[in-house]
Amino acid sequence: MKWVLLGTSLLVGVALAVDGFLNLGERWRHYRIAAEGLKSQGWRFIQGTDPYGSADVAQNARAFAGRVEELIDAETGGYVNGPARPAAAPTTSP
């Protein structure tokens, strides 16, 4: 029984260390937000709701492509400035 408890404790400790090091929770939230934004724009385009409500299909497609590119650019910048950035080392002042 002692070995089971020790093994479980070690496994949990290693899992938490890996999660803290790789920042997996923050990455998941970041990608989830990006995916929901893209999905929302896709449904708006398919349904023809605002801002894709005009009768000109080519204009709607251009607007959709532009909005998707904006979301991708924002996601890339958000990833570089957010989850991909390592945690800052604590500083001590004299």
C-alpha cells in the first residue's frame, strides 16, 4: 500500500511540474478562444448575418477572408506575447 501511495504522489507531482513548465492550461484557453472566434465568423458567413448580409457573395467572401486573417494575426500575436512567453524570473531589489 505504501508503494501505491508513493507512486501516485510522484506521478501527480511530475504531472503538475510538466503542466507548470509547459503552461498547458493557458495554451488550451488561448487556442479555445481562437477556435471559438473562427467558428463564430464561419457561422455568421454561412448564415449571412451581420457583417456578411449583403447580396454580393464576392464582397461577403472578401470580408470573411479579411476577418479570418485579422483573427489569425491576433491569435499569433497573442500566442507570442502570452502562453509562449516563459514566466519572468522573480527580481529582487536591494
